[in-house]
Amino acid sequence: DEIGDAAKKLGDASYSFAKEVDWNNGIFLQAPGKFQPLKALKAIDKMIEMGAAADPKLLKEAAEAHHKAIGSISGPNGVTSRADWDAVNAALGRVVASVPKAKVMAVYDSVKDITDPKVPAYMKSLVNGPDAEKAYQGFLEFKDVVAKNQVTSASAPAVVPSGDKIGVAAKALSDASYPFIKDTDWLSDIYLKPLPGKTAPQTLKAIDKMIVMGAKMDGNLLKAAAEAHHKAIGSIDAKGVTSAADYEAVNAALGRLVASVPKSTVMDVYNSMAGIVDSTVTNNMFSKVNPLDAVAAAKGFYTFKDVVEASQ
Ligand code: DGD
Ligand code: CLA
Ligand code: CLA
Ligand code: PID
Ligand code: PID
Ligand code: PID
Ligand code: PID
Ligand code: PID
């Protein structure tokens, strides 16, 4: 297709740049400017809306392209192969083309709003400047091809199941865990802290398992879960806590999503994450909430998971 061909030209223009970026740099975990959680949540909300509007099949293919690209990483900078670099760009270009332009620009504008204007120049200072300029020029040509192939209206909203066993179980889980949700500090910057003692390649391996799980999920249920998160963001209070009803809808949507993939795929995520998150992290989280609320929430979760497993 045209976007695939354009991605090859983009690769010609941008792969030198890609090789120069230190993808293992811990700086990419930091906020791109002042830490402003509510504004950042707004930007993430725009990404969720864009994801929910995208063609689920193209999203799945983009996730698969990333998984493949992780497999061809080489060298100290963590760069993927030229062919996989092109394949990721092509896949993301197709995702962008599957949503209306305004949804893409809403992401750009909201991310710009949380990005210190000095950030792009600083990023450029870490690589060979002319290679960055060449890459950007390539991006400008690529985006014209994407725009030419872009839809003008969003794909249909998800079909949301109702009256199913997971939906019923989500009510009990939510009643048991909402006090714990209210104890949690959702606006803390602690969630952007590096995992103690873990390198980027180690962390990426665990993220790869999530990408694999995402690629296997039912596309309609993933869209429904994204829509539920968007709605939940719309009802947060000053501390970032969503309403009880929206929290329940998110739990139901995520339970159905988990049930749409094999158990072993879920356990691969769990086991890989357990391998990089040590007990200092979990103990620290536990120390910040009411212990009785956390125990009640955990009990609710362990009951819920049996209902999910029964529909898996
Ligand atoms: C950049 C953009 C990259 C900067 C990276 C910051 C992004 C951080 C993302 C924050 C994450 C949010 C949360 C994630 C989840 C966390 C969970 C815990 O360097 C601009 C100005 C605004 C830049 C900020 C906006 C960036 C938006 C990026 C898209 C959002 C993606 C979402 C990422 C999130 C994660 C995804 C999963 O646009 O951009 C550089 C540009 O900066 C440079 O400016 C441009 C002008 O816009 C353009 O008009 C033009 O002037 C150009 O062109 C210069 O500069 C000139 C000529 O006109 C060209 O013809 C050509 O010759 C060129 O020069 C060659 O040099
Ligand atoms: Mg990505 C984008 C890393 C998985 C879907 N992703 C980005 C970039 C960053 C990144 C490079 C955001 C920061 C930025 O804009 O820098 N993703 C990244 C990693 C992983 C991952 C490390 C780990 C596996 N992503 C992943 C998965 C999905 C996505 C699983 C779902 C399928 N990701 C996704 C989308 C988008 C990203 C939809 C974006 O739109 C965003 C992005 O790239 O926006 C431009 C700048 C970007 C780069 C350095 C890479 C692109 C290089 C272009 C082609 C040329 C360079 C131009 C110029 C020099 C700088 C960019 C200017 C900008 C205004 C365009
Ligand atoms: Mg997420 C999970 C935040 C958007 C899909 N998501 C998580 C949690 C974290 C979170 C609370 C990961 C950390 C963790 O496990 O803590 N998501 C979060 C935010 C946003 C967002 C802030 C922003 C809008 N998510 C989002 C979107 C999607 C997803 C758009 C796609 C539709 N998310 C998604 C999935 C999963 C998450 C599929 C998970 O599996 C993971 C998760 O919750 O795993 C348990 C612990 C979790 C919590 C504090 C909240 C859940 C409370 C449960 C139900 C009860 C508490 C039990 C116990 C006390 C603690 C957990 C024990 C553990 C062994 C299970
Ligand atoms: C400027 C000036 C003009 C010239 C110009 C110019 C530049 C405009 C630009 C630009 C626009 C632009 C847009 C970009 C948009 C990037 C969008 C990224 C979206 C990320 C998402 C992440 C996610 C997911 C995901 C799917 C999940 C939801 C999420 C589901 C269902 C200034 C050059 C024209 C770069 C969507 C993917 C996993 C949230 O106009 O003179 O330069 O860049 O998890 O969905 O689960
Ligand atoms: C524009 C103007 C509007 C019209 C429009 C428009 C276009 C927007 C577009 C577009 C946005 C867009 C985004 C794209 C982003 C591509 C990002 C590619 C990233 C590739 C990576 C590859 C890799 C790896 C990997 C992980 C490793 C690092 C690597 C570590 C730690 C402008 C059409 C709406 C194409 C990250 C995955 C293996 C490098 O808005 O008027 O057209 O395209 O090895 O991580 O090692
Ligand atoms: C300039 C002027 C214009 C011309 C121009 C220009 C240059 C702009 C530039 C540039 C922008 C730019 C951006 C770059 C962005 C790279 C983003 C990489 C993201 C990597 C990640 C990696 C990671 C992980 C991971 C998970 C870990 C955390 C991490 C945990 C818990 C100035 C040329 C346009 C290079 C996200 C995945 C392992 C961080 O604009 O005239 O030159 O470069 O380790 O999670 O640990
Ligand atoms: C233990 C001991 C026994 C008792 C037991 C026990 C506990 C097991 C447990 C547990 C397992 C478990 C699993 C959990 C799994 C969480 C999975 C999260 C996945 C997140 C994803 C994120 C993403 C995306 C997304 C889609 C994108 C890709 C991504 C596309 C196409 C120990 C109790 C049985 C919690 C997939 C969603 C946006 C990456 O066994 O005696 O306690 O918890 O962006 O894909 O866009
Ligand atoms: C298990 C054992 C196997 C069988 C199995 C199994 C099950 C795994 C499961 C499962 C995993 C799972 C995960 C679920 C996670 C739910 C997470 C809910 C999160 C809700 C949030 C709500 C909110 C917001 C929001 C953003 C705000 C904060 C809030 C800010 C900054 C165990 C079946 C495979 C259900 C985050 C979105 C508005 C709080 O593996 O043998 O069954 O379920 O307001 O952000 O303000």
C-alpha cells in the first residue's frame, strides 16, 4: 500500500537518526517539563480517545510490529533493525490514517501543552543535528501520504456486553475495592520513578509481554475498555478519583478483556512484571494506604479472577 511504500522512504531518511538515539536513556521516563498530572491525564485521555477511534485490526497489527521489532534490537542504543523500523512506522501510519485528523491533532496539541519548549532542541543536541533534520523532513513527506489516505469519520463505537457474569462480579469487586482506590494518591509522581535496579532492556522484556497480550485481545472489547477509561476520566474528583459507577465499568471492561486471551498469556505478563518489581515497591505502596482497605480490595480481586477464569 501507499503508506507502506512511504514508510520505506521515511526509513531512508530517518534510520541514521534512529541509530543515534540512545533508546536506553532513563530520561524518557521523565515528564517532558514541569510535572502536571492533571494536564498529563488530559493528554493521555486524548490518546485514549484516538485509540478508541482507531481500526482495531490496524492497532493489533501495530502491536505485532512492535513485538517483532523488539526481537531484532541490537547494539548498546537498543535500536531495532532497519526492516522493523520501517514496519513500525508503516503500521503506525496506518493507525493514524484510520482516525479523523482532528483526533490526531488533539493529541499533538495536548502533548505540546505539557512539553517544555526546550525539549525538542535538547533531544536534537544528543544526536547528529543534520540527521535529525533529515528525519523530520522525511516525516513531513510521510504525513502527506497518511493524510491522503485518512478517514474523515471515526469507526463505530464498541458493542458493550451487559448482564454477563463478569459484569455482575465487577460490582462486588468494585464495592470491595473502592475505599482502597480512594486511599491511593493518583496524582503522585512516584509512578514515574525508575524501578530500583532495573535496566531499560530488562524492563522492555516485561513490556513486550504486555504488547503480546494486547495484540491477542478481542478488538471490540479493547475498544470498549478504552471508552470506559475515557468516560471514567470525565468523572474524576480533585484527587483524581473516578466515580464508583465508572470505576465499576472499568473493572468490568478489563475483566472481559482479560477473559478474551488465554490464561498463559496473562500469566506471562504477571510473571515478567513480578520479575522486575521487587518487594520494596509493593511494600512502599502498601505503607501509603489503609491496610484494611488494601486487604479487602485484594480479597475482592481474588474472588473476581475466578469468574474471569471461568469465562476464559
Ligand atoms: C518534537 C516532538 C518530540 C518531543 C518529545 C516529547 C513528547 C513527550 C511525550 C510525553 C508522554 C506523555 C505520557 C505518556 C505515557 C506515560 C505513562 C506513565 O521534537 C514541535 C513543538 C511541540 C513539541 C511537543 C509536542 C510533541 C508532540 C509529539 C506527538 C505526541 C505523541 C505522543 C507521545 C506519547 C507516547 C506515545 C505512546 O512540534 O517535535 C519537534 C517539533 O516541535 C519542532 O517544531 C517544528 C514545528 O512544529 C514546525 O512547524 C516547523 O517549524 C519545524 O521545520 C521546523 O519545527 C523546518 C522546515 O520548515 C522544514 O521544512 C524542515 O526543513 C525542517 O526545518 C528540518 O529541520
Ligand atoms: Mg510508541 C510514539 C517510543 C511502543 C504507538 N513511541 C512514540 C514516540 C516514542 C515512542 C519514540 C513518542 C515520543 C516522541 O514523539 O518522540 N513506543 C516507544 C517505545 C516503545 C513503544 C520505546 C516500546 C516498545 N508505541 C508502542 C506500542 C504502540 C505505540 C506498543 C501501540 C501499537 N507510539 C505509538 C504511537 C505513537 C508513538 C501511535 C506516536 O505518534 C509517537 C510518535 O512517534 O510521534 C511522533 C519523537 C518520535 C520519534 C523519535 C520516533 C519517530 C521518528 C520519526 C518517524 C522521524 C523523526 C522526526 C523528528 C526528528 C522528531 C519527531 C517530531 C514530531 C513532531 C513528529
Ligand atoms: Mg490501566 C492495570 C492505571 C488506562 C488497561 N492500570 C493498571 C494498574 C494501574 C493502572 C492502577 C497497573 C498497576 C497495578 O497493578 O496496580 N490505567 C491506569 C491509569 C490510566 C489507565 C492511571 C489512565 C487513564 N489501562 C488504561 C487504558 C487501558 C488500560 C486506557 C486499555 C483499555 N490497565 C489496563 C489493564 C491493566 C491495567 C489490562 C491491568 O491488569 C493493571 C491492573 O490493575 O492489574 C491488577 C494495582 C492495581 C490497582 C491499584 C487498581 C486495581 C484494583 C484491583 C481491582 C483491586 C486491588 C487489588 C490489590 C490491593 C492490588 C493488586 C494486586 C495484584 C497482584 C493484582
Ligand atoms: C504544525 C505547523 C504546520 C506544519 C505541520 C504541523 C505539525 C503537526 C503535527 C506534528 C501533528 C502531529 C501529530 C502527532 C500525533 C501523535 C499521536 C499519538 C497517539 C498515541 C496514542 C497512544 C495510545 C494508545 C494505544 C491504543 C490504545 C489507547 C492507548 C485502545 C483501544 C505544528 C507540520 C503540519 C505526532 C493513540 C496506541 C496503545 C492510549 O502543524 O505549519 O508534527 O505531529 O493506550 O487504544 O486500547
Ligand atoms: C499531521 C498533520 C495533519 C495530518 C495528519 C498528521 C500526521 C501524523 C502522524 C503520522 C503521526 C505519525 C506518527 C508516527 C510515529 C512513528 C513512531 C515510530 C517509532 C518507532 C520505534 C521503534 C522502535 C524500537 C523498539 C523499542 C526500543 C527502541 C527501538 C528500547 C528501550 C502531522 C496525517 C493527521 C509514524 C520506537 C519498538 C524495538 C528504536 O498529523 O495535518 O503521519 O505518523 O528499537 O526500545 O530499546
Ligand atoms: C528541532 C528543531 C527543528 C528540527 C527538528 C527538531 C528536533 C527534534 C527532536 C530530536 C525530537 C527528538 C525526540 C526523540 C524522542 C525519543 C523518544 C524515546 C522514547 C523512549 C522510551 C524508552 C523507554 C523505556 C522503556 C520502559 C521503562 C522506561 C524507559 C520503566 C518503568 C529541535 C529536527 C524537528 C529522540 C519511552 C520502554 C524500557 C525510559 O525539533 O527545526 O532530534 O529528537 O527505560 O519503564 O522503567
Ligand atoms: C499466584 C499464586 C497462586 C494464586 C494466584 C496467583 C496470582 C496470579 C496473578 C495475579 C496473575 C495476575 C495477572 C495480572 C495481569 C495483568 C495484565 C495486564 C496487561 C496489560 C496490558 C497493557 C496494554 C496495552 C493495551 C493494548 C495495546 C498494547 C498495550 C493494542 C493492540 C501468584 C492468585 C492464582 C494482574 C496488555 C491494553 C493498551 C501494551 O498465581 O497460588 O495476582 O495477577 O499498550 O494493544 O493496542
Ligand atoms: C489470574 C490467575 C489466573 C487466571 C486469570 C487471572 C486474572 C487476571 C486478571 C483479572 C487481571 C485483572 C485486572 C483488572 C484490573 C483492573 C484495574 C482497574 C483500574 C481502574 C482504574 C480507574 C481509574 C481512574 C482513571 C484515571 C485516574 C485514576 C482513577 C489519575 C491520574 C489472577 C483469569 C488469567 C480487573 C485505574 C482511569 C479515571 C482511579 O490471572 O489463574 O481477572 O482482572 O480515577 O488517573 O487521576
